[in-house]
Amino acid sequence: MARSSSRLEALGAYVPSTVQTTSELVDRVAGPREFDLRRITGIEERRVYDPRPEAGEDCYGMALRAALDCVGRSRWAADDLDVVISASITRFQDGDRFSFEPSFARQLAGELGARTALHFDVSNACAGMMTGVYLLDRLIRSGAVRNGIVVSGEQATRVAQTAVAEMSGSHDPQFASLSVGDSAVAVILDESVDEADRIHYVELMTCSEYSHLCVGMPSDRSPGIALYTDNRQMHTRDRLRLWPGFHGDLLAKQGRAFADEGFDYIVQHQVGTRFVEMVNRTGEAAFGTAMPPSLSVVERFGNTASTSHFLVLREHLRAGTARRGAKFLLVPAASGVVAGALSATVSTMGV
């Protein structure tokens, strides 16, 4: 028998203890420093992984710690999990090895003890976690599985290391790399039996004609990995309108408008404070209504790639700056370009 809805049941995270301020990062830039990175991005500091192997802060190690934290906050034991999905962009393991096989999901399932779980990796840039949640939501709604975990660990600051050595100024395509930070998150979904804990919808759209505007790849100048972003084109009015256009059409098909949704909070992708403000203003203009209070942690953690939305959710719920029983809107904005919306009411989720 098909189940009608899923919910966010537990949320775990891991962030490195090492703090790097924006001033400390800019001091390492080899080229011209004619820019004020703190003013441009609103980022005061970010967390940076410890490179020592014994620290266990490679992508896989952080993902495992987040998954263990999540299971520890769940009513489900690891061997009860039906699905394990890994959504990391960065896939460093055992030092500098970029790992593809065996899949992170397979390794995580084994170490967690979810030995009978379906397991697979997904890759969808900064929308990776959202994509994993989308897939798991559909599996639960169809009745194919009872529950599952989606996890990601991101060593994003590796592109910042490349950028500080190679970039030539604020117009360099690696400039956006200075905004990133490292973290891992994991979320367990299971069946919703109460509207007080429910994913109302999660939908995504990819506009592949813009995929060239932000590309992660090996550096063309050194052995490091790099992120090349056309910031000017990525943040044009047309790009910013992708989310409200898609979301508005989605609601219109159901005879509803944005104002009818009653969102208590909105979480944008944590690119920077200016970006969050721009997207919210674009949404207000498109929907003709004020946006709900906007939650953010970018000032303290930077852009943590695929983990960003769920890190925001975890930090604000734990701090009490977002109330339980509230309705949240999570809005992805990823290379690809990916837009979409996740609407969920969260009351009892373990954090």
C-alpha cells in the first residue's frame, strides 16, 4: 500500500573545529587583494578540515561522523535503515585520493551497520542533498521502503586553497571559491503520519543550458582542484527568477499561490549574505508578497555546498532561533543550474 508522505525524522551534522577568518584567508591570496571579501560575501569565518590523516576529516570521514550523529538522534537503529544515499560533491578519502569506487554509500552502509540497505551515490552539485531527499521521499511515498538516510561530507575549502594560489583578482573565475567552508550533514526520512511532521513537497528543475557558468574540475594551472564561476552571469535577473518562476508554476497547477503556503521561515542556498538578500527580493517581486524570515549561517560557516540548507536547519533548531512546529521552505540554487523548492513542517525531528 502506497504511503502518502514522508517527514524529516532526524538530522545530524559534523563541522571541523578549525576556524579560519576571512581576513586570514585573504592574507593568503598570492595575487592582488583589491577587494573586501567580508563586505562582498558577508562571511566572517568558515570551518576548515584538518589535513592530518588521524583527524579523519576527509569527505568520507566527516560524512560518517554526521551519519553516526544522525542515527544517534533517530528512533531508527542503523540496521533498520532501508536506504543509504551519499550526495557529496567532493569525494576525498585517505588524504588526497579522489574516490569513486567503492561508492561512499556502500562504505557508509557497511560502517553504520545498515548491511541490508539499498545504497547508491548521487551527484548534483550543491543540490546533491536536496536530490537525495527528493529520491528518498519518492521511495517512501511509493511504499517501496520505510525509511532511509541521506548524507554528504564536503571538503569544499580545497578549491579555496587553489584559488588563493592562482587567482588574479576579484574578477577571476575562481573568486567564488573564497566563500566556501567545510561540513557534513545527514538526514533520516521516514513515513509521515501527522501534518505536524511532513514534507509537503520537494521538486527540482535543471536548466542545463547554464551548466557552463559554474564548473568544478582539476585546475588548469596546478595539481589542485578548482571551481570556475562566471559570477556576473550566474546572478543575473533571469537566473535569480528561475526559482520563483518554477515554484509559482508548481503552486498554480494546484490552484495555490505563494502567500497561501504560510511559510514561517525560508532557507536560501548559502552563497553569501548579498545573494540571499537578492534572491529573497526577487521572490517578493515575483510573488507579490513579503518573504518569511530568512534563516542563515553563512556568516559563520560560509558556503558549505550540498550541506548548506540542512546545516542552517540544524543550527537554528538547536539554538532555538527557529521554532518547532514551523513550516520551512528550502530553496536550492546549484550549478547545473538547479532550482526548486522543499516545503516541510518540522516538529519532533531529532537534532
